[in-house]
Amino acid sequence: MKAKVFLFVVLVVAFTLAATACQPAAPKFECKDKLGCIDIGPNDPIHIAYAFVVSGENATLGTDTKYGVELAIDDKGGKLLGHTIKLSGQDCGCSAEGGQTAGTKIAADKTIVAVVGTNCSSAARAAMPIISQAGLSMVSPSNTAPDLTDPAKRIPGYFRTAHNDKVQGAVAAEFAFKQLKVTKAATIHDGSIYAKGLAEVFAENFKKLGGTITAAEAVNVGDKDMKPVLTRIAAGKPDLIYYPIFVAEGGFIAAQIRDVPGMEKVMMMGADGIFTPDFLKAGGKNTIGMFWSSPNFEAFGGGYQTLVDKYLKKYNVKGTLAPFHAHAYDAANMIFAAIEKATVRDPDGTLHVQKQALRDALQATKDFPGITGKLTCDANGDCADPKIAIYQLSADDFAKLVMPKSPVWYPGGPDYKPK
């Protein structure tokens, strides 16, 4: 009896093995994506890169966005598709040279799946051709120059969660003319595509409203003596100067403006590039009462305050460092969602990330529930739900070296009431 049972068991096992052997093997993945695929082993991480300015005068701009990406990774539990998320980065400075160097290093690393960056538009213009040629996609949390998503100039694979300065410049001009009752204004840029483009948008809209641009001046990156340019501007007797530049040169303008005859009471307005405590340190007490155009944090989604609370706790700071941490958080999450759509997973856990499919998934982003709003990418890579407001620095904020949290005006909001 036992022998019969044993024989039966042997036959069942043999039959099972034979049946299994007859089953066709799972087809091996074959990459047919026109840009190629990135293969990630079962125990290897999904590698995301950043290209931010994390040193020098504008380091807070990059550090702030790096924090936003890190918080997005934290909220994913550090994993995506069962794999650890690895974040590495390149310091792209705030220049074309830095962007080119960062782009070259990122493109050379064949494990990188996608990029969050850059901060400064000049860096993006230099980095993006290299990154695009490598088949990678990049989502910027803080590039705002209109040039980057101009249909004639946009490079494939480029997207941004930051607003387009066509919006920001118009809001700044409307506030100056309609709320401050300014009729004469001057502009200063530093030659970067960000600053030059934003100053031009402001001037165009200010003139359409009926205002006069008394001077459109430029300074060079690295300039320290701003009195000559301020003296030229003083000759036109403007009521306000709009200078959407960066921390170092912006700080020298703010620090020196009251020493120039005729400029003692001229109002100052900057933009998001100097919406940081480092600018207050550089500009000194003359920044009290100054205005900025920047994202309207109060119009962000309900999760924004939770994000800020995590930011302040994790990094042990008394205030956020710059305006684009939430945009970076959204950029990272957009990339994560696109990776999930563009990846083929083998039974053993190996991943195959299809580069063109990833780019297509980013392009197809629609009503994505971000912290900064519902994100939808248009044909040129503009994905933001743009909300711009005007802020003014109080003496109390200056004493604490923190940026104002609440706007004094935004389109559709109440009229500005002078402090």
C-alpha cells in the first residue's frame, strides 16, 4: 500500500514538473522606447538628480528647493515602486557656466532617471540641451523666464511648476500703477534671461496701464558700486524702481540707494529671486518697507502649512529660506507619478524606465493635485497654477530677519492699505 502511495506521489510530482516545463517563459523585456530605457536592478535605487544653486550668495534659493524635494521623498516613505529613492545633486550656481557643468555631469550618469532643476533660468538655458540630448526630462521649481517655454525656444523634456514671468511682471505692474498710484518707474536687470525678461514684462504692462518708464538700466553680475546706475536713474525722478535680480547685486542696490541724491524716498520692488532673508542681510535697514512680487502662499492648497511645519522642524530654521520649496515638492511628485506610468516591472523586481514614455507622462500631466494648485502642463512645458501676490517688509520682520508671510495685495483681493 505504501509503495502505491509513494508511486502516486512520484507521478504527481513528475507530472507537475513536466507541466511547468511546458509553460512558456515570461518574455524578456525589450526596450522599444525611442529615447532608450534605464534598467534598475531588483535591489538598486531609483536615482533622481537635482541641479540647484547650493553655494554662494544665492544658496538659499537652491537649499530651499532641495528641502522641498527631500520632503517629497520623505512623504513617499523614501520608496517608489518598491525601490529606494536616491537623491544626488549638482551645484549649478546661478549662471550659464554652472548650468552647463551641472548638465554635463548629470547626463554622464546613466543611472539617473530624471532631474529636478534648475533654480536660475540662465542655468536652465545652458543645462537643458545637454540633459535633453541624454534623453532625460527636467522639471524646474523656480525657473520663471518666459524664454524657457517660448514655443520657438523650448527644449524637449523641459517642464516647470514655477509660474511664467509673463504673469508675475503683469501683477507687479498692476500693483505699482493701480494700488501705489505710481506713474513713473525705472527698472534694473542683470543681463540674465530671468531678470531681463521680467523687467521687460513689467515695463510693457506698466506702459500699457498709462505709466512711464523713466529708465531701463542694467548692472553686471559682480558689480558692487551701484551709485553710478542709481545716479542715472535719479535724473528721471521715478517714484519706484523694480529690480528683479539676485541677492548680491540686489543687496548693494538696496544698501546704497538712500545715499544717492534724489533717491531718498523712491520706493523699491524686487521679485522672487531676492525673496530671501539673505537679501535682507545684504540690503540692511533700507529694505524695510520694500515690496516684492512672489508666489501667493496663502492661495496654496491646504497641505501647504503642513509642509512648512515639516520643513521648519526637519531643518531647524525659523522661517522658510526662499519661495519655491512647495514648487519643488510638486515637481518631485510630478516626476514620481510619471515614473510610475512609464516603468515596466519584471517579476524579480527589475525596473525598466522608458525615457520617452516618462517625458510623455510628464507632458500629459493634468489636474495634478499639487501643494501649489492643480497642475496641468501645456504644450510648452508650463505646468503651474500661477498665483502671484505682493509682499511688503515690516520693521518687525526685518528685526527677525524673516520674509513676510502674508501678502499685502494680490489680483482680485482687497485694495492695498499702506502700513
